[in-house]
Amino acid sequence: MRSFLRSIALGCAGLIASTSLLAAGAPDPGARVRELLSRMTLEEKVGQMTQVTIDVVSKGPDGRTEPHQLDMAKLEKVLLEHHVGSILNVGVQAYALDHWHSVIGTIQDVATKRTRLKIPVLYGIDAIHGVTYTLGSTLFPQSINMAATFNTDLSRRSGEITALEMRASGIPWNFYPVMDIGRQPLWPRLWETYGEDVHLGAEMGKAYIQGHQGSDISAPTKGATCLKHYVGYGHPFSGKDRTVAWISERMMREYFLPGFEEAVRAGSPSVMVNSAEVDGIPGHANYHLLTEVLKGEMKFKGFVVSDWEDIKRLYTRDRVASSPKDAVRMAVMAGIDMSMVPFDVSFATLLLECVREGSVPVSRIDDAVSRILTVKVQLGLFENAYPDLSLKPQFATPASAAVNLRAAEESIVMTKNNGTLPLRKNARVLVTGPTAAMLSVLNGGWTITWQGDDEKLYPKDKPTVLDAVRAKIGAGNVVYVPGTTFDQQIDVAAAVEAAHGVDAIILCLGEKAYCETPGNIDDMTLDRAQSDLAGALARTGKPIILVMIEGRPRLIRTIVDDARSVLVAFRPGMEGGRAIANILFGDAIPSGKLPVTYPKFPNALMTYDHKPLDIGDMNRYDPQWPFGYGLSYTSFTTTNLRVDNQTLRRSGKITVSVDVKNTGTVAGAEVVQLYVNDNFGSVSRPVRQLKGFRKVTMQPGEQKTVTFTVEATDLSFIGLENTRIVEPGTFTAMVGGLSVPFTLE
Ligand code: BGC
């Protein structure tokens, strides 16, 4: 079970003073890096710390002319004159595999043959749910869905397949996974997280990194991950993207840091910084979190990259720096090793000035460059920086699509079923609603384009929900009426009319594709046009199966009341249409569980692991559906929850076991979830916290015993002194509706 708790011996951060910037977990760069560093000029060093977007080296006035072409003159200037060490992104939209080969090959030709020291470029990409920017790649469910599978093996497999397809594109570095947890449901990047829970997020992220990196990131089918966005970005007070968070030291250490700690331990060699601010300190200026905590306490040996343009914003937006140069000084001295500038090379020029003026010591530059070069060495780029063409046959195989389909099926959560599901395959259905006939809504942002909302760019061979339902039961049994767009009625009357002639209505509602700030909302309530469509259909009396396709929970309480069955599908990816149809018609048995609390009211936003104070006589945890909730077509009972020893010694362990039985008539998978409550603590303790989960597949009538091991460190928390402590006392272990007490000595 838990391991990160065990080894976090975080000191009282406020009191830790690192003796020097370099001492803070600085890596041993190895002889090769040391030798290289000794030969580098200062200009070459600051160049290594500079990252530009591909637009800067591409043809056209803004570098975004389509079809994309590299501009040799610009490329030579950036690499030969400015010594830039890293490039990222695509121009407008995803490239074909062959185009990537030519882009990466050309860049590496200049870098490894024509620069003085022949240092390869580190190319990075947002391969968030698969290789976003390579046409035809395997595009998995988004993170919120992967978390809903509660299946770490699927997370590992998606990491493996993504790394392979990224390397097949010639790219070795992935800006993923998001280890910041998502505890603010309004936030437009909630779907990029593994949800609200510390343990679930850490386990899913760790498995992904293991799959993506293996034990050697230089292996032909492995690559480097980048943890983001460090840290606390996922908890904006306003719910809007890139806005202020207020996270105390205790809350930071209790909820937001453990996932990063676990992922650093899993070997991720890079970290991207929070674009926003926490407690008045912009992420990019936070020496305490970047240098003292990450590089010091966590002993992170990799390098820290800024987010997009965010060093400049210390001056232009946050006004904590008094000039662009001051911003560069501040960020580098806070612990940032590479600047995603990304539209120019000003960072390098300004940093050079800072060093010459003495506001940034050369030792800090050497530390940053060593960290970056070490990762280039670890990736094997000095041996071979070129795309491996032999991987092409392994790109987007049917076997990878099969893993993807399974992940999508396991990620869909059935939250209500009054016997309507599964539908019979000879049923006549009306398919309606704005998310029924689009692939973009199934995938969301970071799909082919940044926003993922350009429907015409999507592959023609992947089915929408409508296509998949037609394929399942025959087009003759399916009537399709759009009903509404996301926020405007189109033909509600036609939908109502069509409803009279069918056995059931598949009502597909939700959100369009979006990413980052463009996804901000002022109201969690689902758009009026959509609820009006639902209301009009409800009045026909025909059974409604509601399918929510969305990046975050949108409030739907009256629609839920009117619906017989509900699937919360979030963003299930390129196989999402098939997966939804398979569940609707019983070819897949739902097993997803909510990785976030699904709220019922706009002003009752509470996570499952709330404090006793949050509830009581007047207040309740009364969401639409709680964290961890999800139904199946079979039923499970859990009995006989027991501990092998009532007393847990400080250095010992106990086991908690429970018997789980499939009492239904079909095979299915249940997620057995172990929660623990610390009955009394010197700091108020959550009513329950997930400490372990296991997904078990069982045949009808089959029974299995699931056993979790609990150690004292699993019960640790951030105490009065803001350090992680273990306190003796009484605890309650809970699985399903059962509970059993035990004592920590
Ligand atoms: C996002 C990051 C992303 C970066 C590079 C930023 O806008 O916040 O998540 O990795 O762009 O594309």
C-alpha cells in the first residue's frame, strides 16, 4: 500500500534553511556532463537553459504558416547563435509521423553536427492522453477518466503506449503526468488531473511514470516524463484557470505535495512549475517550494522547467519583479533551470546580463545546466538524437486501440440505473443532445490541437456515440435529432416528436472541448438549453438514459431526477463512443468509480475527505454522488471486515481483510476501497481518507478475500509543527458499509 508517507520525513519547512542553492539535492552530473560543462561558454550555458516554441524556427511571419515547414535560417540562428537547448510544441495542429521525422531530424542535424559542442536538442511535447500532436496516435481517456478506472495497470499501459508512440515520432520528453490533485470542480483543468484524492492520484501517476519510463529512459520505447504543475495550481480560489490559491503550509504538505513526492521517487526527471500563485507568491518565484522543498527535502535531481511565458509574467502580470531582467533573476534564483520563454531568446540574453552583473552566481547556472545535460545523457540523446524509424509499425496498433477501449470502458461511471440499462439490442432509440455526434467532446483539450475543438480534424474511422449506437443496433433502429447546441436550442420540438416513436432516449449532454483559460465558467449549472431539452423529453414519459460527456461535473440534479439511468463519461478518449455504446447495450459491464465528488448544488462544494466540522447538525456532505461511487450490472457484497491484530506497533504492520462476493448474474469488477479515520488527532482529521484500493474481477457467485497492509506511517499526517508525524491512538478502518477499530501504539 502506501509508501510515500513512509519516507516523507519532511522537516518543518519554514525552519529549513538550505546552506546553498547547489547543496539542495544537486545531482552528481557524471563525468561526461562535468567535462562538457567545463568546456562551455557562459553563452552556451544560458542557451541550454532556454526553450522556444517551434513557431520560432518555422516559416511564415509568426511561424504558423500551414502546412508547417521549418525555416532553416531561423533554426540556425536559434541553435548556432543563441545555443538554445530545447524546443517544444507544434505550430497549429498535429503533424503526420513522417513530418515529425523530418522536423526532429533537421533540428538534430543542426544541433548535433553543427554546434560547437554538438549537444542535442531536447524536444518536449504535451502527450497528455497519448501523443496529442501526432496524427493517428492512440488517444486515451483523459486523466480524470484514467483515475475513474481505479486500475493502475491501465495507467501503466497507457504510459507504455504513449512513450512508444512519442519515441516513434522522434520526441523523447512528455509534459505529463499532472500530479497536482484537482479539488476545485470549477477549474477548467480538472480533467487533466487524477481527481481529488491524494492516494489515488499518487498511485495512478506513479504507475504511468513506471510504464512511460521503465527502468531506463534511454530505451528505444521509453521517454522522460515531466510532473506538473508544481504545485497547488489545481486549487484556485475563484475556480478560474491561473488564478490565486491560498494553501497553507499544512494543507500543501498534506494534500498537494505527496503526489509529487511519490512521482519524484518513481524517477521522473523533470518538473513544470505552477503558472499561478499560492499565498501571494507566484509559482515561478517560489524559492521555498522549488529549491527548499523540491530539490532539498524531496532530493529531486532532475530539472525544473517554467510553464509557458511565465517568467516574463512575474513582471508583466504579477508585478513581483520590477523588470523583465529582474523576473529572470528571480525565477532562476528561485530554482527554475529552464525557461519556456517561448517566443524569443530574451531569457538567455537577460540571464547573461544577470550573471555578468553578479545577481545570479555562475554556480547556479552550472547547477541548472548540469541538471539539463544529465537528462539529455540519461535519454541517450548524445548517442542517438534521431527518430527511430523502425518503431513505425508499432505506432497506433490494433492492440493499443484494444487497451484504449478497455480503459475507456472502465473509466465510465454508471451513477444511476433504474433497470433501464443495459438496453436490448432490438430497442428503438432516439439519440439526441449536443455531445452525441462529436469526437471532440469525447477527447477534450490536447487533441490534435491545443483546444481539441476542431471537429473536422478528427479521424474519420473513430465513432461518435451516435455512430457507435448505430453500429451496435443498426441505423434503422436509431433516430437522431440534435435538439440543442451546447447553449442554444435547435429543434427541441423535433426531438420530442421523435421520442414518441422510440423505446428509450439516449440523451447526450455536457461540455464542448476546451483547455486551460478558455474553459473558464461562471456557473457550474449545465446550460439552460440542455436542461430545457431534458425537461421537454422527460414530459414524453419515455425512459431517458442520460450520458454526461464533460471535463468537470456540471450541475444536473433535476435532469438526474428525470432520468432512469445515468452514465458519467467525462472525456473517455478516441474509443469513448464505442465504450459508451458497449456499456449501454451490455457488451461491457460498468466498473468505473468517481475520482471526484460530483456536486449537487453550486454552493455545496465539499471533497469526500472533509473535516468533522464541515458537517454536523446543520451541514451535510450531500453531493449528487460521492467520491468512489459507481454502479455495475452485477452486484457485490462485502462482508467480514477484520484486522489480524487490533494493535499496530509503531514499527510493525497489520492487515485489514474483507470478503467480496459477486452476488449478481454476470461477471464484473469491483473496486474495493479501504478508508481510515483517525478518531482523535492534535490537528483535526478528515472523516475518512482512502488508504488503499484494489480492483477485482469476479464471476457470478465467486468470492475473494482482499487484504491490505497498514503501517504506522500510513496513518501519519502534518501536525501542529507542520511536519509529518505519527500519533498513537484509535482508528477505524472502513470498507463499504463495514468498519473495524484498531489501535496504534
Ligand atoms: C500549459 C502546460 C503545457 C505548456 C506547454 C501551458 O500553457 O499550462 O500544461 O505543458 O503550456 O504546452
